[in-house]
Amino acid sequence: MRRLLVWPRPDAANPYLARLVGALRARSVEVCTSSRLATLCAFPGRARWLHLHWPEWMIHHPDRRLYRARTAWLLGLLDLARARGLSLAWTAHNRLGHDDPHPDLGLAARRALLARCAVVFGHFPAAREVLAAMGFSGRFVHQAHPHFADDYPDPFAGDASARVAFRRSLGVADDALLLVSPGSMEPYKQLPILARALRSLDGHRLAWIPVGRAHPAAIASLRAAIGDDARLRPQVGFASHATLAALIAAADATVLAHHDLFTSGSAVLSFTLGTPVIGPPVHHLASFESQPFFLPWTPPDAAALGNELIRLYDIAPSVRTAARAAALAHSWEDAAATVDSALFGAAA
């Protein structure tokens, strides 16, 4: 019996957990989820493992006292789980939670979590060193981030004319670059820094479309940075999988500005659709630094960003093929096999 408890419950907004859970179940792992972590910790049944993702969802709060209280509640639940015979695993999607209102408390909470974990999964090999610097001395397992081809199929696969037509429908000239920044428009993405860098590149023909939900304050900051530059055109609000896939597949590059990343799901999605990424060569992105479909750029250097845009014009079509191949090399079946082997000793 291989019974695994997973928290949080899969969310339709992010296919990661749904795909992983589905692939584990296909391997005959009995996976149980709940919206309430307390239920899993108090009533583990015959489960041997509790596998956590994004624990910061339970603890973030602008009030430091409530942040500490929530952290104590989380750690208390994990201690209860261990007392009930569960071992703890965590997939370290983030070093710290995005836009943590109190990073010092967040780091302390992460250290306490790591002290309780028997296994930690990371999506890039160097995560081991980062976690060790946070005090983790347990077992680290590299589990490459799988592709998103099943959830975001390429709408232009084998039809270059449809891609051209879609770009023209966006008002992008044939000799202009289409740049996208997918995902929520939250402060940690540093989109205003990116907007100011692009705005300063007067000699470049481009269209930049950041897309996703945004807090009113975040979009106000972004619009202030954009000013009257008509090339910079945010699309605020939820984008369907089909819309997002079309934008990324049609783009010349996905551009990222945040240094606060650990694993970049935006990069994985872009590579899945054959789109190069321009971004800071840190953490997960650093593992792609030698690849032709990753163009390193350290914000806020506008001149360096301009140089990377010039490089885009000379990128061969084979680079897009290589990006997609690199993403598709890591399947959900592979990820499930890695988790199954690490937690239950099952053969991959």
C-alpha cells in the first residue's frame, strides 16, 4: 500500500498539482488531498507521507502577530502529523513565498519547516545548495519540472501562417518583436522595472504584452511606468489557457525581470511552446544559461536588454524546436516516478 497525503488540493488555476497527482495515481499510488491541512494531519489513515506544496498559503499575513500565530499553527499541525506517524516531504517551488509581507518571518518559518522534512524536492540541482544554506541537512531529490504541453497545446503547431496572422491581429508589424510576460502581475515580478527598461529603448520596434490578474495597486504602478508608450500593452485579468498559449507561442520571447524567483513556471511554459526566455540567470533559470533559447539579462540594465532583443532577430527556427524539446524531455510520468521512488522506493 503506497498511500500519500498531498496538500494543498489541486487548483484549476495552476495545473502542476493536478498533473502530478494524476500521474501518481496512474502508478497506483493512493493519493488523498484535502483543502484542510488539519484533516490530513489528524487523520492520516494508513498513509506514510505528507507531501507539501506552497505552505506559505497558510501563513502570510500583513500583521506580524497574526503571521507568527499562523506559522505556529502550521508547525503545530506538522508536529501532529509526525506524531501520528507521518514523514514530511516538501517540493520547494519557492525559496520564500512570493511577495512575503515579512521575509524575516518567512525565512524562519522555512527553516522550521526544513527541520521537520525528511525529503525535499527541487526542480533544479543547485536548489540543494540553496536549501543547505537555509539549514536543511536531510535528503534532497532533484525532480525536473515537467512540461505544460497537455494544458497549453501550441495552437500554431505546423502552421506558420496562423502564427503570422495572429501576430498581425495584435497589431504587431512583421518586422517588430512581440514580447510577453505571462502570469499574475504581482509586485515580485518587477514589471515596472521591465516597463521602464523597454520604454527607454526608443530605437526598437516591439510590442510588450504582460498578461494576467493584477492587484489594483500593482497595475497602477505598472501603468505609471508605461506612461504613454503605446508599445507596452498590459492585458489585465484572467487569460484562458488557449489565449495564454497563443500569446506565448506567437511571441519572439518571454521576458522576466524578477530576481525573487526560485522555480520559474513561466519559463517552463514558454519553453513548452518553443518560445525563448530573456531573464535573470539565477536559481532555476541559471540551469539554462548554456542553452541558446535562454538569453540572460540582469535587470534593470536597459542597454543589456536592448542587446538581447537584437539577438532575437538572429535566432534560428531550430532554437524554438530545441526549447520545446528541452521542455518535453521532462514528463509528468517522470516526475511521478521520481516522487514514488523517493518516498516509497518504487522502481521508476
